[in-house]
Amino acid sequence: MIEFRGVTKQYPDGTVAVGGVDLVVPPRTTTVLVGTSGSGKTTLLRMINRMVDPTDGAVLIDGTDVATVDPVRLRRSIGYVMQNSGLLPHRTVLDNVMTVPLLKGTRRQPARARAMELLETVGLDASLAQKYPAQLSGGQQQRVGVARGLAADPNILLMDEPFGAVDPLVRQELQQELRRLQRELGKTVVFVTHDIDEAFLLGDQVVLLRTGGKVVQSGEPAEFLASPADDFVSGFVGADRGRRRLRLEEVDGRRVVVDEDGRPAGVLEP
Amino acid sequence: MNWLVQNLGLVGELLLVHLALSVPAIILSFVIAIPIGYLAHRQRWARGVLLTLCGVLYAIPSLALFIALPAITGFGIRSPLNLVVALTLYGIAVMVRTAADAFDAVSPDTRLAATAMGYSAVGRFWAVELPLAGPVLLAGLRVVIVSTVSLVTVGAVIGVQSLGSLFTDGFQRGIVAEIVTGIVATMVLALALDALSVLAGRLLLPWSRRAAPSRRSSAQAVPIEAGEPA
């Protein structure tokens, strides 16, 4: 379990990136931090592995304040996946995936075997193992990034807009893949995105942040539509636009769900 | 040609002496410039000061430096060590700016990823930043190699033997073939060392040649920004 207690990050110039956040991330679930740029979601994420230290408040992992843990050791125990994959361009795919286990002192042979296994888990062909990142497509690079994040078998996986830079088709594929992985592995995933659809798709818990790093609403995805906290929330999730206002229409004896403009969204099962 | 054939022994000997003067200076300046360049890269305030100092250092006329240096180092004016120190200073002056640029060229994303994975600052330098700065460092090293090999010849004027002695001697005695031999041998030596450094780069930086993305598996359309990490 990850717990944020009154966490604030204020920069020397006075900018408040995160303003007093209280939040609990339950274990083995996916929590998605969503918000526009400048809402402090990435800062909040980076406080978990001490890439950023809060100026006030504390972040606890299983009851231990991370401020008391050596940052290098802490980071090696937490998976991290970022936008544009962040792969080391001078290392092969295999070596990239092996990085953290080797840093933690795993011997080469077992680290290698584990890395090959992980490439398969994330749906990459073994023939890519000896390639350099630049020789891979954007989607493949992100898969390697996920494999690398999982390599040391961390309990916690931090994902900072991991699918933000791939095209929509590949993104959908990667999102489905992540859902499958999460069902199999049951990690505690904290996922940052600015895409509310992605948040609803992946999150067991969704946390909506606004400029100044304040939590506007948090809860299960459906709650955002059923009872948006305020106009900002309705606006952000699109409840005030036609896309999420669905109604039923009878077509050929079946009940079809359409949006405000009458565009079909699906069929209602009896 | 006749002159060269008759003096092959002398040319060979001077070539070795020339090598013994330039190689230590090249290696020393490369090794010393890297931490200074890294400091200039990390610290904004240090950057201006260091790069300016290097610029000024390079502006000192070489002959003046050769003559003034013994007062500081205590080596004799004709000592090869004196020359090596002077050449190292020039090498550093050239190399520091390139080293700073080389570290600047490492993608911030990659540095961030390395930190997030749990590299310590020292570990990240050796395992990530230094190798990724490699291609630009190599470009700087090549300039240092050529400029050092050519600068060694100036030492002949103050009496430190090298291939430059062939110009001074040939000039005094009016032997054109000797002067030409000196020039050609110096250039050949510079090119040979340059080729060697390029070869070393190929062995040490195999990834830099394969950086061009191949899109054989382009069944999916991949936007440029996703496919090309800086």
C-alpha cells in the first residue's frame, strides 16, 4: 500500500506543484492519476521513488516513510516506465531489460533467462533481444520499457504516460496488454495520464488532479460519471458533452445505445 | 626520394620520438578534459568560467608557452616533459568545450530513466553518461590528435627533437627533400592516429553506427517522435 499524507511540493520560486494531497493507493490495484499538464500528477508519481522529495508531508510504502529509505535502493525496488520508453540507446534490448536485476546483484545467467522470459510476456519476439532500441518501432520500445520495469519483480510499478507517444492503434493494443499483465501479475500500479478514457479503461481507482496539484475527485471510474464532484469534473470527463450522454433507441427490435448526436455507441444486452 | 632512402633510419627514429611526445599528451588531455567538461556541463556557473579559461589558454602562443612553462614546472626548457605538459594544456583547451557539449548531448530522458532505475550518480556517469557522450568525445579527440601531432613540431624550434627537426634542419641546410619528408611524415602520423581512434570508436561504440532506425516491422504506423529517442 502506498499512502500520501498531506504531501506538498513547492519550488523555491513559489510555484506549488502538489498542494496537500492525501491519498491511499491500495495494493495490487491500478490507480490512475489524471489531469492536465501542470496538475502535479507526474510530480506526485515521482515522490513515490524519491525522484522528487516533498517539501511537506510524507509518502509511505507499507507504513515506511520513503524519506527514511536510501533513494538508490528504493528506486531499484520499484519498477518505472516512462514516455518515449527511456531505454538506454547504447544497450541492446536484452541488456536494457537486465539493467535493474544486474544493479541489484543478480548474476548474469539468471538475469538473462528472466529477461528473455519477460520479453515473451510483453509479446516481443526473442529475435529482438540483440537489437538496439533505435532499431525498434515506438510500440516495441514501450513494450521493452514495460519488460524492464518488471524485470526485478517489483511490487510497485510506476508508469508515467507510458503510452503517450505511440499512435492510437498501438496505444489501444498496449492498454489491453497492460490489463492482461495486471490480471496475471497483480502489481500495485500507479499510472499517470492526461487521457481520461485511458484512466477509465485502466484504473481501479481514478484520481483527478487540477492545476496546483489538488485532488478534485477520486474513486472508481463510474463514480465520476454518476456523481461528478463539480463542473470541472463533468467538463474533464466529458459528461457535459454529447459523448458521454447516452440514450437508448429501438432499432430493428434491439435496443441500441446512442450518444447525444445519435451516433451509435453499442448494443444493450437484455 | 634519395634523401629519404639515405636517412630512413633518422626519419624512423624521429617518428618514434614524435609519437612518444604526442601520445602521452593526447591521452592526458583527453582524460583530464572529461571531468572538467562534466563539471562545466553540470554547473551553470562553472561553465562560463571554465570555457573562457580554456579559450584564453588556447590563445597563448605556443612558442611563448614552451619558454615560459619551465619557470612553473621546473623542467628544463629542452626537456621533452616540458613539451608534453604544454601540449597537454593545449589539448585540454580544445577538449573541454567538446566534452561539455558531449555531456549536454545526452538525452535528459535517458538520464532520468537511469536515475529512476536506481543508478547512483557515479554509476550513472560510468554506465550511461560517459558511453552516450562517446561519439561527441571521439569527435573532439580526433581534433586533439591532429592538432597535437602538428604542434609537436614547434618544439623543434626550442630544440626538442621530433619530426619538426626535419623542417628546421632542412631549412638551415637548404635540403628541400628533408623539409617535405618532415611535413609528409607528420601528416601521415596524424592520419594514422586519427584512423586508430576511429577504429577504437567503432569497437567501443557499436550502437552509434546502428542508430538509424530500421522500420522493417512497419505493419503499424509509427509516428516519428516515438521511433527516435534523441
